[in-house]
Amino acid sequence: MNFPMVCRIFGITADERFLEHRRRSTSLAGIITALVAIGIFEYRLLHDHLWSWDLLAVALAFAVIKLSMMAWYRFTD
């Protein structure tokens, strides 16, 4: 992904450091969200003996998207 050296957001000039921090924070938020979904799924499975298919779908969607994007970037970059 090519980011411009400087961009304007709400009248504030943002440089590549801002864009890199935004990328990292978004990535970390996605990973933590997936881990929370997995944790809640396991809690419901082990404590309540209930399969939460929606939480399993969120965790699997994260894994599929993460691995497919890693493969895409590996072969196209």
C-alpha cells in the first residue's frame, strides 16, 4: 500500500508516522478482538457446555482473512 508522505485529515496534517501508528493500532485491535471472541467461545463451551457458532465464525473469519492476506502479501510484494 502506498501512502502519501503527507495527508490532510480534518484540517490536520498527518505524516507517515501517523499512518503507521493507525495501521499498527488497527492491526492490534483486530487481533485482540479475535482473541476475546475465542476466549468467550471457550468459556461458553467449557462452562456452559454451549457452542456459540457466532463467536466461532468471528474467530475463523479472522484466521482465514489473516492467513490469506499474509499469503497475498508474500506472493505479490
